[in-house]
Amino acid sequence: MSTATSHTHRPVIGISVGDLNSIGMEIIIKTFADNRMLEICTPVIFASNKTINFYRKLMNENNFNYQSIKDFTRLNPKQVSVFNCWEEEVQITPGVLNETGGKYAARSLAVAIECLKDRQIEGLVTAPIHKKNIQSKDFNFTGHTPYLQQSFQSKDVLMFMTAENMRVGLLTEHVPVAEIAKYVTKENILSKLNIMKDSLVKDFGIDNPRIAVLGLNPHAGDEGLIGDEEIKHITPAIKQAKQNGILAFGPYSADAFFAREMHASFDGVLAMYHDQGLIPFKSLAHGEGVNYTAGLPIVRTSPDHGTAFDIAGKNTADEASFRQAVFTCIDVIGQRKQYEENTRNPLKKTELVSEKGAV
């Protein structure tokens, strides 16, 4: 497990709290009750004091301490900060799906994004939202990923599930199964492959990443016998990607690919749809998987699980994936800075080395 201890700079990491009635606040408090987290980052939780205190009391968590801030002038790197996004009294009912949970999840996220745009925080870790009850005129999206894409005006983004032993990106995300095939186009596959390669190089420090592409149909279509998307769209996209300098391979039959542990031979895998990628990922990532949004100008991660209303308020939620999401956020911030440093005006750096040598 990476703990980002190599970073001398402690990045300011924003935390959006997700649905107020979910396990979000519980896994946040459990993560930052460990004071060692303050050695690697300065966390800012976008919520309210009353919300934090409700869950701290419910959990009987005495090791979690924080300071309350309304602007970033009072930020203390030695403390967890709570940025107050609302002052009103909010009725919290753990485990209950209602309008209140979604309304304040959206408020927390919107304020965090504004602070990202203003460069007051350096990365964002998002606790789970419920995709239906967060819907409003301000949030008309199928999840965090398309919302962030619009917020930062990115042409395309990639839902990229990462763990120590595998990385799986999705061609389509929250799309009904009946509609998946129409998104399987050469253009869409090339776009996702470009984002994945770029992210593996800049965000994960892999120089010449090898990427596997899965087929859409059983047995990757069996040469057109079971669907022709592989012949018409996926294989041409892989060929074009190779011509563009991307080490892409496939298409592979998804069941055999993971059953034979072929993912271990690749730096990234592009799956065609949600369950094709997430079922093997969640089965093999050992509870410490992270959802990373590649293709954004900022760094955003989240745990690889949902709101878990069935156990909300019971103090039984496992914070391992959320904690790993914080570690990954910190690591990617550091990796991006390293990449910028390594690629900044190489000619000038060479001249500088020559001058020093001449002296």
C-alpha cells in the first residue's frame, strides 16, 4: 500500500462528504482519526460543524479533532479543518434515503469544486453520493465523473479504477446495458485509450504503458459469430492506437482475460462497460480499490464502493478504500509535479548542466 510518505510537501486535500445519511461521514472520521494522516496531507472537509459532531458523537470517536474554518487564511497544516458550507440545522437520519442527504451532498461537492478552481485545495476525494436523490436543476448527471467533466470543461474523461495489482478503465460508465453497444465506436475507444495512456505516464509514472482492450461480446465476438463490434470498431481502434504510438493489445475475451490473470501483464485495461470492468476489479482489488477520474486538470479520487445505506450509522463501515483514495490522490499530485519537473524545458536544463560543467 502506498502512503505517499516520500512527499515532503503536504498537499491540501479537499473532502466532499457525500450523502449525509450514508457511510460517508463515518469513513471520513475513521480515516482522519488516525493522526498519522496529518503527516502526509492537510485535509479540509466540506461540511458543517453540526454534521461532524453528530457523527463523532454517534461513533463515540474521541480521537477525531478538528478546527472550523470559513476561509483558507486560518488553515493549520497540523489539524483537520472543516470548511463550513452551511450553518442551518440539518436533520440527519443515517440509513434513510431522502432529499436532505442528496441536497447537502451536492452543496459539499459544489463548494469543494469552487475551491479546486481557486487553487485553495490541490486535490479532491469524494465520499459516495446516491445518484438518484442528488438529482436537481443544478445536478443533472449520472454521477461524479460527468459532473466533474462539465465543471472543468474537459473534452472527455475516463473512469479509471486503480489498485496496487491492477488498473481498469471504462469505455462506458452508468449506461443502461441495452444502450452500451451504440457507444462502442472507434472514436470513443481511441479517446479513452489516449486518456489512459496519458494518465499512466503523467499520473502513475509508467513510461511506455501496455494497455489491454476487452471485447464487448462473449469470446470477443468469435470472429463475428457473436456480434460484430469487435470487427467493426474495437480492432480498428486498437490498430489506429498502435499507429499513434499507444501499446494497445486485444480485443480479449473478458472472462478468459481475468481468469488467466492476464491483467498482471498490462499496466491498464480498457473494459467496454461498467460491470465487465468492475466485477473483476472489485473481486481482485482486495478492498483497497480507488476510483480515479483521468483526463481532468485536477486530481479527484473516491472509494470504489457506494453509499451502503444498509449499514449507515452502525459504525461498521470499512474505511480502507477511502483511506487508499486519499493516498492515491496525494501520490498522483506528487507524480504530476514530478512529471512537470522532468519535462519542463529540457533544452534549458541541458544548457544549465553544460554551464555548470564548464565552470
